[in-house]
Amino acid sequence: MSFTARGIIPAMVTPFDRQGKVSKDGLRKLVDYLIEGGVHGLFPVGSQGEFYALEKEEKKKIMEIVLDQVKGKVPIYAGTGAITTKEAITLTKMAENIGVDAASIITPFFISPTQNELYEHYLAIAKSTSLPILLYDNPGRTGVNLSADLVVRLSKVDNIVGIKDSSGDMSLTAEYIRRTSNDFSVLAGRDTLIYGT
């Protein structure tokens, strides 16, 4: 698959109004602000966007607003991760139908899947969509880590094109880079490590 994740792709916060509803105006202003700042992509509905507290319809609305406001200027990497494979597939298909450019899928949280179960989870999602997929490793938030061996296996799946690594473990990040092909993107998910990748 010829899709390369690169550059500065900020994880977007989700602005809410005083009633706790997604602020459509605030979201549009945030998109404009980030694009004017020179980013290379946008990542809505991720950890910073409080995906875990959003209902499916809210996620859909956020993706639609971001897509409309971006107007093709930069790629959109929508967060479609969930605890279950079934829900992650549903969210990924929804994102694909909306028209985002890629899906970023965090490891399941609350449960403790094995590395082989994680392989099957990501493989099932990848088979369900034509979207490019970024794996998302954030063990500090999920309690689940993607090993270098697993990432190497998953990097061979055609539409799994990279990983957002928020582990903070530079040795692991280096292994991801060293052991995967040049067309597999490794993105630093921690600001303190941005120069390392």
C-alpha cells in the first residue's frame, strides 16, 4: 500500500460546550489553528480527544466535522480503537465510509491480550477495511504493549503502514525502526522523543 505517515500529526483534543456536547465551532477553529501552524496531518478521536468517553455518534460527528474543515489540506488519521475487535471493526468501517485517510488503532485496554491475540485483533481489523492502519502503542494508558516481534509480523500486512509509539521506550522504538521495512512509518507519540524518530 502506498501511504506514508510522516511529519507532525497532533492528537487533537475534543472541545466541548458548557452542556458537555461536542463544540462544532470550537472543533472547526482548532482544525484551522493546527493547519495554519503547519501540521502534516490531524489525529481526531484519540487519547487526547477522550475517545473512551465519546459515544459512537459523537465520534462520527467529530470525524465528519474535521473532514469537512480540513478540505483535503492534510491527511486525517482517525482513532478507531476499542476494547473489542468487533467494535474496532465497526468504528474503522465508519471512519472509512466518512472518508478519512487512515485509522489509528490503540491496543485494547482493560483486558490483557497475549501478543498472538493482539495479532489476530489487528489482522481482523486490517482485513475489514481498505484504509491504511497505524498501530498505536500506549502501554501507560492501556496496560498493553506491542512487542517488536509482533510489530514486525503486523508490518507485513499490506494495509498496516506504521505505528504511533507512545511507549516512551527508545530501545523499543529503535527496534521497531531497525526491524521493519523503510515503507513502515514509526511515529513518536511522546513530545519528549520527537527528535529520536
